[in-house]
Amino acid sequence: MQGQSQQQAYDRGITIFSPDGRLYQVEYAREAVKRGTASVGVRAEDGVVLAADKRARSRLMEPASIEKLHKADDHVGVASAGHVADARQLIDFARRQAQVNRLRYGEAVGIETLTKNITDHIQQYTQVGGARPFGVALIVGGIENGEPRLFETDPSGTPYEWQALSIGSDRSDLRDYLEAEYEEGISTDEALGLALDTLAQSNDGELSPEGVGVATITAEEGYTERSNDEIESILDDHDLLATEGDEGDDADTGEDADAGDDTDESDDES
Amino acid sequence: MQGQSQQQAYDRGITIFSPDGRLYQVEYAREAVKRGTASVGVRAEDGVVLAADKRARSRLMEPASIEKLHKADDHVGVASAGHVADARQLIDFARRQAQVNRLRYGEAVGIETLTKNITDHIQQYTQVGGARPFGVALIVGGIENGEPRLFETDPSGTPYEWQALSIGSDRSDLRDYLEAEYEEGISTDEALGLALDTLAQSNDGELSPEGVGVATITAEEGYTERSNDEIESILDDHDLLATEGDEGDDADTGEDADAGDDTDESDDES
Amino acid sequence: MQGQSQQQAYDRGITIFSPDGRLYQVEYAREAVKRGTASVGVRAEDGVVLAADKRARSRLMEPASIEKLHKADDHVGVASAGHVADARQLIDFARRQAQVNRLRYGEAVGIETLTKNITDHIQQYTQVGGARPFGVALIVGGIENGEPRLFETDPSGTPYEWQALSIGSDRSDLRDYLEAEYEEGISTDEALGLALDTLAQSNDGELSPEGVGVATITAEEGYTERSNDEIESILDDHDLLATEGDEGDDADTGEDADAGDDTDESDDES
Amino acid sequence: MQGQSQQQAYDRGITIFSPDGRLYQVEYAREAVKRGTASVGVRAEDGVVLAADKRARSRLMEPASIEKLHKADDHVGVASAGHVADARQLIDFARRQAQVNRLRYGEAVGIETLTKNITDHIQQYTQVGGARPFGVALIVGGIENGEPRLFETDPSGTPYEWQALSIGSDRSDLRDYLEAEYEEGISTDEALGLALDTLAQSNDGELSPEGVGVATITAEEGYTERSNDEIESILDDHDLLATEGDEGDDADTGEDADAGDDTDESDDES
Amino acid sequence: MQGQSQQQAYDRGITIFSPDGRLYQVEYAREAVKRGTASVGVRAEDGVVLAADKRARSRLMEPASIEKLHKADDHVGVASAGHVADARQLIDFARRQAQVNRLRYGEAVGIETLTKNITDHIQQYTQVGGARPFGVALIVGGIENGEPRLFETDPSGTPYEWQALSIGSDRSDLRDYLEAEYEEGISTDEALGLALDTLAQSNDGELSPEGVGVATITAEEGYTERSNDEIESILDDHDLLATEGDEGDDADTGEDADAGDDTDESDDES
Amino acid sequence: MQGQSQQQAYDRGITIFSPDGRLYQVEYAREAVKRGTASVGVRAEDGVVLAADKRARSRLMEPASIEKLHKADDHVGVASAGHVADARQLIDFARRQAQVNRLRYGEAVGIETLTKNITDHIQQYTQVGGARPFGVALIVGGIENGEPRLFETDPSGTPYEWQALSIGSDRSDLRDYLEAEYEEGISTDEALGLALDTLAQSNDGELSPEGVGVATITAEEGYTERSNDEIESILDDHDLLATEGDEGDDADTGEDADAGDDTDESDDES
Amino acid sequence: MQGQSQQQAYDRGITIFSPDGRLYQVEYAREAVKRGTASVGVRAEDGVVLAADKRARSRLMEPASIEKLHKADDHVGVASAGHVADARQLIDFARRQAQVNRLRYGEAVGIETLTKNITDHIQQYTQVGGARPFGVALIVGGIENGEPRLFETDPSGTPYEWQALSIGSDRSDLRDYLEAEYEEGISTDEALGLALDTLAQSNDGELSPEGVGVATITAEEGYTERSNDEIESILDDHDLLATEGDEGDDADTGEDADAGDDTDESDDES
């Protein structure tokens, strides 16, 4: 391990290793991911659930424009955490890959194949000079040959498959919660409850329907984003529903909730 | 959070992250936006209102040449704040995108689609080396399928949808004002009053017709810039009309009103 | 606002913002403009007048070779201040744009269109790496649809329209003079007197015919440079004519009058 | 040998030699290899065995997604240690080379030829500027003309042929063990036992079936990855089977087992 | 004006302005011009005279190989001062431009047009990165429409027209001499005497035929270099002829006369 | 000669000279050559002998994979010292050049021509930016028009012809030995003995058959690598044969024999 | 003139001028030339003589491989001093130019034309970034229209014509000798004696036939290198022949005679 002054000498350029074999720019990009609000993915027996913290920084902002959940193809959804504009680039890349696969092979792209297309793309930005790495992590979930699959991409370009995971702020706590609570073979509905429960851990145990996004991907229905009413009903069922007054507080206490003001926080991470 | 000397080490190049995951050049570009005079956007039930502070730095300058409001297509208007020359590049990009859409699909481009085309373009300048980010924020407003839509683009390349927003100087105060005063379902005329009222907050509560620009976008009339007479009449109605003597003062007190002189202020932000 | 040592850290490269959102290289290019001798533009009811300080640094230099006034097209004139070689590039660019317009659309290019073509070209040099900004400002004047128009381009690439303006050295004083003396609706002849009067403010109130260039652009006669005799006559009418002895003094007292000598002043700004 | 301050002067760029003729970036990339979990290769009389430490950092992570063993062609397997995303690039390169060979010459690529294709590719990244070296080492094993062959590639791009070797963490200890225990002429089954025995040296002498990957390449069966059941049975035979409780401990004690948390360890090396 | 330490910060790269708007690399290139031996140009009523200091650094060097005077076309001559190899590039450029003009338009290129072609070429090297400016100044003289014309190009790329001028070492003194002695309407023969007289000012009032080059360009005879005998006769007529012994001294006292030795002076400027 | 702090200023980039006219990167690349184990070349009357120190760093490494001797064409052999991966690039380049020669001219390439092709290739990497020089020296030996020829290439790209030479570690001592012992007109068999004798100088006067490689190139037999048995027999004849126990010691004492361990020595030079 | 610390600031990049107008990298390249052994050129009435110091650094090195004299075409010879690998690039360039001239114009290239082709090529490497200048000087001699011509090229890209000159080490002393001894109109044989005499000045007045190379270019015989026997006979005639014992000393005392050893001298300059 290096002292601080030495570390500084090796973290300015993406294309160099530090003496102990680390790529600091990639590690700093992981910090950008942690600055974003959390997203959670849970694999159920018959589908995949994606849930994301979407609290707005102002009551005038349209919650729908806070992009945390994305449909990549009929059978593939993606949740992101970190630099929003970077996420959009990777989502677009994923969509094009999915389309190309349909055109070239006449069938839906595999979830693993798609994930690895994305991570290979990410890796290029960590090895070749002239660009910075992507400051975003993705949860890629979908149905492949009838089976639910759930993957993670990180700023180094490494693909991992998970039963359940979280990315973004409070990642470590949320994963502890998931490791304790997750059980194999749960239904999509149960997974949906677990995902919201997990997300609520970093919100004092409560969520408002407008402050959260939820999508399920099943073999029957493909990618489906849930309406505010559905979310409210689920939150109520799980005793996670925030009271009116809480919602405003959430927006103020969130780390990157109001970054566009005179404070020096960036507002492009959510 | 970093100390000052450490921050300096990571903000020289656009393509690197700081150890806490921040892109300083993008954050500095946001400061360029704050150095520009304010623009306001308000979404009404039947249209969108854009208003901009256009105070000239000299009585000899043609107010019409202070470019803060732009027609991007028949049904789309854009207001800007920050580096004027950068704004022109993005407006031109937006216009070409709108034309291409008409040619390729035979229909008007969607407001959201257009906004995301712009933000993807902006994002490229924050990741790939050899250029600086755009030092400008835009309000993109228009009619899509009969519905008014109102978006913001920031220097990171993130798109947000708003009911009402402000960009440029005094952004935080003006947003507080909008959050307090805005109500859903207001008419375009009411929105017009609110927009000017908000803009006047950073001008001692008064505006001169020559120092402000106003445009509305409605399904019926598309993008329409209001004449000085119309603006004067509206200002008068809202008790916002500056007296003759005030106008000259405004020009002198404005932060970037006279940047071309021997002072060291830049004059390309308005 | 930054302290001096911090400022130095952000002004070496064109492609980066300072922490307070400024582009120092563009601001330094404005200083190059101020190092050049003054040019003045005045819009009259029926035409535009351009006048420029052309004092030579030696009696052996041909005054005609001091390029401050340029014909861009039959109906468009350009006056410059700052780095002469840079000005030539922009003038050539303007001429090609005017020719292309005639060839493509069969008509004369609009003054506003031409100005914005130029400023867009200038902006590119402030955002993309590998080049410095243009160290020159231009006054673009001409007739568009029978109406006189008068524009300014600055090193940031921002276009402004004026009734009357000055660029180059003593800009602030000359503009004060113009703001005090200019009246709308004056004739081209009156504008010509005002332009020379303004220029004389930075020359002890006197000008010699050889040390000044004057051009008018009217709908009837297009771009016309005035002969020395005409200029002498106008100067005499306005009591601005320098005595023989004064002329030589002017050449010595001028800031950039003799930069090619062993002094360390550059001689390429006028 | 250089003092520390001098060393620092030569290790920032890949394209320069230090005064004593070393390429520090390549040496640092070797450190990245050592940060990854171990892989072992053993050549038997009739085949090659590859074994890899695949301990997951969370019970929710799918062990199958920890990529340490790869099929490059029917008759070629590759085990990796170090930066996972870099390994994927080299594996893809190897697969394309194998396919090209089949298409161009109508026969399977030779193991030595393939290895040298890979190392030449690696070398380019150590000599030409604008990129960093690959932070990964590979074990390439396969059948060539009926004979088992076993090669190593390192970050400098040097190919070596081995009878048995290990790469990644604890390399030095594991090689000592192999040198002591390996005997020429052993069968593939014996080699399989030796490989797991070696791997267990850095795991307190025990392995869990989920935490290890095993592949054999023989002339008859080509590349074959062993199932968890087979691995469990072999581990049991060799008295290497970890008890249930041990498995969880392993995951915690592993150096790079939980790098995604709030600690500052990277999680992309395995 | 900047202090010394600050100046140093802005003069390393050609593509940046200093805070007071200067391009230091261009100014340093002017110093390279001053390091070269002097050249003089004088415009007469019926022709142009070019004269250059060509003292050799050794008696074994062929005077003819000291390139100070160049024929660019039948009717155009060029004298240079500064970096010899750079001068050759610009002369070649000028010759190609002259040939292209003949081929394209069937007529001789204008002196002003040719000069501006050269200065535009020079300007490119002062704005775009990756190259240094040309370290040479040129005197371009010739006949255009029967009229003699005389121009100067400097390292900034600015064209000037003169009646008489000098470039290179002692420029300031020689120009003072020319300003005092030059009279309009002199004949080419008189101009020839003045040119040599001026050149002799920086040589103790004496010149040797081998140490000076003279060319005239007239409408009748075009570009003509004078033979040593002619030069000797003219020098004799003007009482400028050096005695034998003086010539050797000249070679030793010349600033750049013997730069190839163990001294640290460069020998490529003349 | 420079002081140490000054030297450091000039040795960072390959493309610049130091004030005393040296290219430090090329000199550092020569150090990389010295870090490699020795190779020896001896020219006999009827052939050329190449011998190389090939001691392995582990008993499990296949000696055949330690690449020190290469067949470039039927009649050309190459021995290398220094960076192995760089050597492979140059050998491949040499092979392609030999093939091209056969295809284009229908005959075997000349040894001198081939060597100069290689050195020209090497020189490019020392003058043009963006790459480091090759860290390897080669001995190129072969038969040209029936005559044996023996050349050296070094990192500067200079070709030398020798009667006998050594490259790599202990170069100076081995050359002294060769200069003392070599006699013109010796047979290939005698040369073979001398080559091994020389190599043994840096190994306590002993060699093991596995730790050395030998090749001869003669007009009759072309390039031929000798088998271990032949080498053992020759070593025995010359009383150079190491005892069993010595061999293991050699491997440990060799400078770069075990560089892959936790020591900080690089293992890519041999 | 600059102090030492200031000089250091301007000599790192080839593309910038120092404040006093110097190109330090070009001057440092001249130092590389001085580090090479001397070459001499003498122009006679009927031919040109080239002579070069070729002392080998080892008795085993083939003197013929020390490249100081080169045939560029039938009628053109080149002698070099400085960086050998750089010289090879320029010689190859010269040969291609000579061939192109024959193909394109059907005649032998002129000596002056060829020299200027070379110097223009050299100049490019001093102005455009990304490469260093050539560290070599050339003497180009030959017959043009029956007349002997003798030129020099230096690292700045300046061509000079000489009656007699020397390049490389001891240049200043050898030129003094030539200036004192050279007489116009001498025969080629006399010139040959003078060339060797001059070369012997830096060798204690003695030369060995193996340590020197001599070539003559005459109209009748073109380029001819002299055999060792001829050289020995000439040396004997001029009383310059070294005794046997001296020859070995020469090799040791030569500055760059043994640079491949553990000393820090480079061996690629001769």
C-alpha cells in the first residue's frame, strides 16, 4: 500500500498502473458510482426485479425524467447508478447491440452476451488513452431461454452474475441486507418486496411512490415499469410508505438531491 | 471532500476523475452558466413560456442581438444561460437534428428526443479528450403530441424534465420563488406573468421591455417571440415595469453588463 | 474571484475552465485586441461608416499596406483591431462565405448571417484543443435588404449588433464618447464626422489623412474607401486636421507604432 | 538499482526506459497480476490440467460468473490471473486467432503459435504510446499434434513453456510446491490432483467445490470443465474438501474477496 | 507588462496568449531574425533593389552558397534574414505559388498577392499547435503592372509595404539611416547606392564584393543578380570598398560568422 | 558531461537530444540489453556459430521456450540479448524481410542487407515520438555468396560487422576474452568451442547442456540448432561440462533467473 | 545570452524558440555531430576527395562495417559524422532522390539540387513537432556538369558550399589546418594528400590504413573507394603511416572507440 503523496503521482492518467498494480482512475470512477443514489436488482424464480431510488431535487422536477431504469430490449432492463450522462451512453450502446443481434441472428440477445458486450466497451475506456472511464455501474437483468439472469457491470469493465445486488450509495449496507434476507426460489412478487425493502434501508425505512422506480422483467410480460399507484400499493403492503411530510425531507437530506444550487455538489448523479 | 491543494491536482483535464469521483471541469462549466444572466421556463396547461434577462451593456447595443431565446423548430424554443458562443453551437445542433427528423420520419421531432440528442452531444465533450465541455445550460420547451414539455440540459449532458425552472445567475433564489409560486394547470398567460415575475426577483422587482425577452410555444401558434410593446404591456399589468431612469442603472449594475471594457470580466455570458 | 497564483494554473490551455467558470485564453486574446489601434463603426440612416486608426510606424511604410479596412463583398465592409495576421484569416473566411452564398443562393449574403458564420468559426478555436483563439475583433458593417446593419465579433465568438461601437485601444473611452454623441437617424455624412471625431479622441483630438482610413457602405454605392483628399477635407471640416509636425509625433507616441525595433513591443497589432 | 525518488521519475509512462534499462509500467502490471487469485496449470502425459481459485466475494454472486477458465478452441484452454476485464480482451483475441487459423489453413491452431500471437499482441501495448500494458497473465494449455503443451504469457509479452506453473497471488510459494511435487509422465488424473493440491496451499490446505474451477484438455475429449460434483469428489479423494463453515471464512480472508465495499480495494482482479 | 517569472509561464507554447495578449513564441522568432545578418530593400522609380550582407565564416566557404537573395519568379526577388533553412521553405513556397499562378491564370503573379500568400502560410504556423513559427523575415520585391513594389513578411505573418526597409541585425539603426536618406523618385542606380550605403552602416562603413549580394528587379530586365565585378565597381564609386585586410576582420567580427566552431553560437542564421 | 540533476531533465523523452548531444533513452535501452543473459557469435572460415546462455528460472520451465536463438531464413540465424518480447518483434520483422526478398527477387536475402533492414527499422523508433526504442541487441549471422558474415544490431539502429562478438551481460569481459583467443581462419568446429568457452567465462567456467543453446550456419547445412547430446559432447570435449549439482546453482545465481517471484527483478530479459 | 536555469526552460522541445531566438535542440544535435569522429572533404580541380576516420573499437570488428563513406550515385559520394543510424536514413533518402531524378528527367541529379533536397528534409524535423532533429552532418561531394562540387549539410537543414571542410570532432582545428594549407587548383591526388594530412591532425599525425576511409569522385571514374593498399601507399608517401603498435593505441584513445562497454559513452557515433 502506498502513502498519500505517492498515490497522487499515479492517479492522473488512466493509462498507467501504480507501483502496486492499481488503476486509480478506475477506482475513482467507482467513487462516482457511490455518489449516485442506490439501485437494487433481485432475481426471482420467474423473473427479475429492478428498483431504484429516484428522489427529485425539487418538487418542480418531473420524477419521470430522473433516469435510473431503462428498457434495453423487450426482455432486458437496466438500472444504473452514478454519472447519468455516462449511463445514457451505455444504455444506447446496449440498445444498439440488442437490435443488431435481432437483425443479424433473428433472435433476442442473451443477457450474458449483452452484458459482456457492454463490459468490453467499458474496458476500452480504461486501457487506451484520450478518454476517461465510464463513471457508472449498471444492473442488467432479463430473461434468457426462459430463465431470469441478473448481471452487474462496473467501471473496470468486469461482468459479474448475481442472485441479488445493489449498486450506488450505501452499497455495502444494502448488500449485507440482501445477503441476510435473500432466499433462492422466491417469486417475482416477493422479490419486488425485498428490492423495495432493501432500498428503504438507506431512507429511514420509508419510501414515497414518486421517489422510487420499479421494473420487472418476466418471460410472460417482458420489461414492465410499475405505475406510481402500483408502487404505492406495494409500499403500503410492506409498511414502507412515507408520510406526506417525509417526502420533502427526503429530498433535502439526500446527498445529491440538490446539487444544482450554490453548494458545490454536482447534480448529474442520481 | 478534498482540501484545496488536492482539488487543484484533478481539475486540469477534462478526462480524469478526482479521488472522490468528481469531474471538476464539468463543475467549473456550471460556474460559467451561473455567470450568465438568468433564463426562466414555465410549463402551462396549454403551452410553454420562456423568458430571459437580456439587459444590454450599452445603450448603443441592439437588444435583438443579445441571443437568449432561439426558435429551434416551429414547435420548439430554447433559452440559454452561460457562454453565448457555446450556446449558438448547441442551438445549431438542435436545429439540424429537428430538420433531420422531419426529413427522415416526416414529422416534428419530439421534445424529449431532441433534448436527449443535445445532451448526448454534450456528454461526448466531457468524456473524450481534446476539448472542453460546453459552458452553457439550455431550457428546451415545446409541444409534443399536443402536450407542453419543458426540459433542461446542463454541462454534464444530463437531461431533466421540469414544470418550471430557471438557469443562470441567482438560480437558487429564482427556483425557490418558482417552487413557492408555481401551480399546476395554470394558463399560458398566467405562466407568462410568473416567468417575468421570477426574472424580476434578481432585478429589484423591475424589468424594462428592452431588457427582457419572452417567447411562448403553444399548439396553436407554435414558437412566438413577443414584441417590446406586448412585453411592456404585460410588465405593466404585473407592476414590474421599470421607470426610464432605472433602465440605465440596470445596465450598469448588471454583473456582466459591460465586460468588454477595461475591467477583467468576460462579456460572452448573458 | 481567484488569487493570482491560482489564476495562473488555469490559463495555459484553451480547453479548460477555471474554477469560477472562465476561459482565460479567450480573455487574454481580448487583451491582444486592446493592443491594436482603434477602429470605429457608426450606423447611419442610409449607410454604415467604418473608420480606423492607420498611423504608420515609419515614414517609409506605405500607409495603404496597413490593413484595417477590408471589403468583404460589394455590400459588406470589415474593420479590424488586434493581431493583423489573424484578421486576414477571418477576412478571407468572410469573403469565401460571401462568395459561396452568391453561388449557392444567387443573392448577396445577409450581414447577420455572415457575422454568425464568422463567430461560429471563431468559437471552434475556443473549444477544441490544438489551437489558440483568434486575437482579433472585427466590425462587420453592410446593407441587408436596403437596411444598414452593424455587428461586432469578439475572440469568444459572440456576435453583437450595435448602432455605433469601437474596438481596439481606448475602447472604453471611445464608447463613452459614442454613447454621448450618437443620435439615431443621422445621415452617413454625419456618421462619418462622428466616426472620425471619436477616433480623434485617442489622438489628442487630431488626425492626419495618412494616419486614418475611412470606408462607407451604402445601398447606392456599396463599399467605398475614401481617398486621402476626401479624408483631409472631412477632417478639415471637423477641425480635426493635424498639422504637419504633429503627424511625426503621432507615429512616435503611438503604443504599437514602432514595435519592430529593439524595443520589446510586437508590431503585428494594429 | 535506483533510489526511490529517481525510480518515480521513470515509471509514469509506458514508453520510456529507466536509466538501468527497466520498463516500470510493465513491472507494475505484474503487480496487478499478483493481486489476482491464483491459477495453476499442470501438463500430464496425455493432457493438460487448469485449475483456478474462484472464491466469490458474496454468497449472492454466481460462482460461474467469476471468469478464470476459458475455452479458446476445442483443444485449447486458458486460465487467467489479474485484471479480469483485460483478460477478457486477450481471450477474445485468442479465440479470433484460433478461428482465423481454422478458416485460413483448415486446421486447429498450434498451442505455441497461438501463445505467440497473444504475446506479440501484448508486446505492442508495452512499446507504443497511448495505452497501458495488459494487467493480466495467462496460462495457455492444449493439445498440439497429439502432444500436451503448456505456456505462460506475462505482461511484458514474453511466452514461456512449462511442465507445471502457477500465476497470480502466492506465485512463488505455489511454484516451490510444484517444483517439489511434480513428476514427468503423470496421468491427467494425477495432474488434476496435483493442481488442486497446489491451489489449496494458499487456502489453508482446503478448497470448496464452489470456490475452485477445474478444466482438462485431452486429445480425446478436448477442453472440458468439471462439474461441481466432480470437483467435490476429487477434493474429497485428496482430503482437500473444506467444511461448510470454512467456505464462508475463505471468502472473507481472500485478499480481493470483497473489494467492492467501502474499503479501497479494487474488485476487478481474480 | 509582466514580470520575468510570469513571462516564462506563457512563452513555451505557440498556441497560447499571455495575460497581456502577446504571443511570445512569435516575438522570440523575431529575435531569430535579428540574429541573422542584415538585408536591405529599396524601391526606385523604375525598379527595386535588394542587398544583403553575405560575409562568409571561412575563406574556404563558397560565397555563392550563402543564400540571402533568391529569384522567386522572373519579376520577383526575395531577400531574407534569420534562420536559413526556414527561409528556404518559404522561398520554395513562394516559387510554387508563382508557378501555380502562371499555370492557372496565364500571367505573372502580383507582388502583393504573392506576399499575402506567404504571410497566410506563416500565420498558420502561429495559431495551430504542433509546430513552431518560421524564424525568418523576407523582403519581397518585384514589378507588378509595370510598377515596382516592395513588401516585408515577419514571423507573425503580417504583410507590410515599404518604400525602403531593412531586416535582420541592426535593423533599427539601418532604418533610421534609410528614413534620413531615402527620397522618392530616385533611380534604380541611386537606390543601389543607397542600399549598399545602408548595409555598410553595420560594417564600419565598408563592404567587400564577396561579402555582399545585390539584385535588381526592373520591368526591362526582371530579376538580375550583380556580379562581383559590378559590385566592386559600385562599392568603389560610393567609397565603400573594404581593403584586403579588412575583409578577414569582417569575417571574424561578424556576430554569426563562425558559429560552427566550439563556441556556442549557431551558424544557421544569416 | 552533465551533473546528475541535469541528466534527469533530458532522459524522459526519446525524441530529444541532451545539451551534449546524447540520446539518453537509447543509452538506457542498452542497459536493458546488458540485463539479459549473454549471447556469443563467432565467424569461422566456413560458417558462423551462435551460442547463447539459456539457463531456466525453474526446473519446470521448458528450456526450449527460452528464446535466444532464432532461424530467420534457411541461411540466416539470429541470437538475441535483452527484452525477449522486443526481440520477437525484430525476428518476425527479419523473417518477413527475408520472405519478401525471396518473392521479389527470387533469391536469398544478403546478410548485410537484412541487417540494415533491421537497423533502419530500429532507428525509426529512436527518432519519431510516441514509442520507446527496442530494448534488445541481435547477432545476425549467415552465409552470403558462400561467405560467412556476422553482424550486430544495437538499440540505436547502428549495424556493425564482427569476426566475433558477444552481447548481453558481461559483454566487456567476454569481448576481452574473444579478442585474446580469436584467430582468423578457424574452422566452424573450432569456432563452436571458442563460443562455448567464451560463454562459460560468466558461468564459473562451466555450462550445462540444458542451459546453453548452440546453432551453426554453414553453406552446406544452413541453419542448424545442435541437440542437447551434441552440446553435452562438445562441452565435455572442452572440459566445460557442469556437474549435476552445479546446474541448479546456476539457475539461482543467474541475475534474471527467477524474476517472476516476489523480488523486484523483471523476468523478461534473458 | 541566457543564464543556465533559463536555458533549461527552452531546450526541451524542438518546436519552440528561446527568448533570444535560438533553437536549442538543433544546437544540441550539433553536439551529437561533434561526438562523432572526423570526416574531411577537399575539392580539387578535377574531382572531390572524401576522407574519414574509421578506427574500430575492437580488433574483431570488421572495419568495412564502420559506415562513414557512402556512394549516393555514380557521381556522388557522401561522408558523415555523428549519429550513424541517422546518417543511414539521410543516405537512403539521398539515394532515392538520385534515382527519382534519373527516372523522371533521364539524367544524373545535380550535386546542389541533391544537397538541397536533403537539407529541406532535415529542416522539416526541426519545425514540426513529434520528432527530434537528425544528429548528423554530411559532406556531399560530386561532379555536376563536369565540375567538382562540395557541400555540407548540418542539423538545422542549412546547405553550404565549400572548397574544403571538415565535420565531426576537432572540427575547429581541422578547419584551421585546411584554411592554412588549401590552395585552389590542386589536383585530386594533391587533395587526397591534404585530406589525409588534415585527418591525421587529430591522430598525433599518424593514421593506419584500416583506420581511415578514402573516396574520390572524378568525372572519369565517378565514385571510387580506395583499397587499404592504396591508402597505405599514400599514407607512406605523406609520412603519415602509423606503426603497428600505434594502431592499437589509436583504438583505445579514440573518444567513441569503445562505447559498448561499461563506460557511459555511446557507441553509435563515428
